[in-house]
Amino acid sequence: MSNVIRIKFAKRLRELRFKRKWTQEELAEYADMAYRHVQRLESTKNPPPVKIDTIEKIAKAFRISPSKLLAF
């Protein structure tokens, strides 16, 4: 995953979270992942690569398809 795509994913994740008025802690709980991981995924300075199972967990938390999550 290129850095440009990671930054787009970070912005998309934050956008969806803000629409739901969730905190990073709430998203982490709903997606069954560590709060620090969500925090890193939303970072636009140096976001980590995102694994497919992480995309699936986040999409499930938002109740959307993974393709909608990646629609940026």
C-alpha cells in the first residue's frame, strides 16, 4: 500500500468516524482492535500499512462493505 493510499485511507477513516460522532476509543471497541492502532491508522504523518482483516473489522464496525470503506 503506497503512502498516498494510506493517507487517503486515514482521512476516509476519520471522516466516517466523525460522521458517526464516535471517538477513536469507541471505534476501536466496535472494531475489536486496540485504540492505539486506530490512532495510528488515522495518522496522516506516517500511517501504517492496513491489513485486509483490519479493513474487514472496520467495515463491519461501520456496517458498510469494505469497498465502501475504501471508496476514496
